[in-house]
Amino acid sequence: MKILQINKYHYIRGGSDSVYFNTTNLLRERGHEVIHFAMDFVENETSNEANYFALNNDFTKQNLMQKIIGIPSFFYNKNAEKRLKELIVASKPDLAHLHIFYGSLTSSILEVLKEYKIPIVVTVHDYKFVCSSYLFLNNKNEICEKCEGKKHYHAITNKCVKGSRLFSAVFALEAYYRDAVYPIHKMFDRLIFVSKFSAKIHNKYKQEFEPITSHLYNFDPFLDAKVANNKKGDYFLYSGRLSKEKGLKTLIQAFSRLPNIKLKIAGTGEEMEALRSIATDNIEFLGFLKGEELQNVILNASFVVTPSEWYENNPMAVIEALTLGKPVIGANIGGIPEIVIENTSGFLFSAGSEHELRSTVLKAEQLSENDYSKLSATSRKFAEEHFSPAKHYDGLIKVYNDVLEK
């Protein structure tokens, strides 16, 4: 099978980009041919299709005047339309698998795929289809469902996007335009949701999604090669982006009142300096880590903590921890409680509750070596049952075949 993988970035900038590359490698290992379509960022990994990539018009990296001038291309990217046509004529793919593309490659690529009768599968990494701000958060960083999937004007009144009425208006208008001109249930052949929570909330607000809904967790491509460590470490770990919705202020406040328990924070982001300013001596910032260096930090931790205060979907930080036998303390929100199972793969606490988080950390810290070893073993077993490459491939290829048959 020849599969066209489409994503805004052809380099790893976040979890969705990792999934894009992991999926490519998984398919190639099973004998499929994969071709790529993305935008031509200088950071891009090498690709045989790079000459076909669309011009970079990244809305998020432009100054105000560039953004205003470029508003039309945020709705419909003519260059992406032209380049994708050229790629399809040259490569003739059987199926297209899309990841992040709105606001960059835009709905223009859907026109092309429909014109050439190429089935479209989309992995839904965020809440863009039902929330203009992607995150179900308002300008106060509070959970907000006022738009209910279709009432996008609330994003403007609440200034949900970057605290700006202009940005919010552009994103809301793009959503209205997309719903009217490119209704998702008519444009796409299948939606893959990476958490049951995400599938449920999308179908709640847009029932027309139900007939094309599938669920498939993300996977760890290196799971089979990883050796778990069932020994209790001497620190807790947060790994990921340092941004407001991740609950890091609550995390630091909790550990600031636990001076004898160490917390390490691996990652960078816009909240770095603000978080450093309130951290106590038992909290260490490691900066951005990846690969073997990050894996070693996870392996030697006691627990990984995921204190998110938004509808976290299917976090790779949790998956990576469990594959290494490291149980997780997770906020009971979004898709987290689907994979952080109490006393099986970790412990849960109420999102945003410093008191509950602190109590849960103390409970985890007081586990005996024997009880910790048992929890580590069940964490690894849970990962093997849910996040293996083989399981993911079986689910993915079933989606592909179902779509092609129809």
C-alpha cells in the first residue's frame, strides 16, 4: 500500500509530530511505501518529497503585519493546493493519512484529495474540530465548552486564542468557514481518536462524526526493546512542555510543601522563568532532554507526574513512563484516567488540587520496595497490552482497509 502522510511540520516539535514520524516508520517496517507532504521549514528532517512541500507560512511565527496580510492563506492555502497536486500526480498514493494541517496547509488540500479520489484518514490530536482555541480553555486558562462545537463566537468574546480578540476572531471565522464549506463528516472517510474521551466529546457536539469514528491509542515504537526498571527511584519527574495548561504551578506548589522529596522537571516552554521563580531547593530544572538522556532520567525516577489542567488527550509522557515500568501520578482529567489506572499503572488526583496532589505524592513516596515493584510490573504490563507497535499496526491497517473497501 502507498500511503501519503500529511503534517504541518516535518520535524518533531510536539507529540503529534512524533506520532506522524512513528506512524511512518511503523508502516515502512511492515513493507508499505510512505510519502510525505508538509511545509518547508528549515528545521525539517530529510525527505525525498521535500521539493513538493508547501511554502512556509507559519501563522504562529509571523509579526502582526505579516499575520494580517496572510489571513487569506490561513483559510485557504493556494500554494499547498498546487504543490500537493504535483506530488499526487508524481506518486499516485492509495490513501492519505492527515495529522495537523488546519491554519497552515488548510482545507485546500482536502479539495485536491477529493479531486483525485484519495480516501482520507485523520488522526485527531487536539480539539480543533469543536473548539477554535484547540484546547477547550478560555483566556483565563479555565476549562470552557461554551462553543459547544459550533458556537465559535464565544472564542471572540472570551479572547480564547493568545488573549487576542484579533487572533480569536481569525480562528473562529476559520472554524465557521470550515464547517460551512468543508463539513468534516463529508470530507473525511475516517477519524482516529487517540483517547476515548476525545471521541466522546467530539461526538457529543457533532453527532455526525459517529459513523466515521475509530479509537486507537498512540504507541511507543521502542517498547519491545525497552527494559523496565522496577526499582524505586529517589525523585519524582515531570517531562513535557512548560505551559500554563500543564498544571505546573500546582505541581511546584505541592512539592514546595514537601521539602524532603525531590522533583525534577525535564522540558522547556514559555512558563520556565515564572516557574523557576516559585521553585524551592528540592526542585531541579533539567531543560530539554530527548533520546537516551531522557530515557535514563525516566528510568531512575520513582514516579512520573502528569498534573494537566486541560483535557489532556493521550500524553506520550505517560506512555513512555509506563513502558519503562515507571508508574504515573496523573490528573483525573481528559484521557489521562483511561491509561493511569488506580493501583495498576499509578494513582490519580483531582486536576488543579494542590492538596490532593501532595497527598498522592506522599502515598507514592511511602510505598514499600515490594509494593512499588508490583506497581512497576503492572505498569509495564499495561503498556505492553495497550501501546505496542504490533497492536497499533493491527488497528491502523484495519482502518486503512475498511476505508479502501468502502
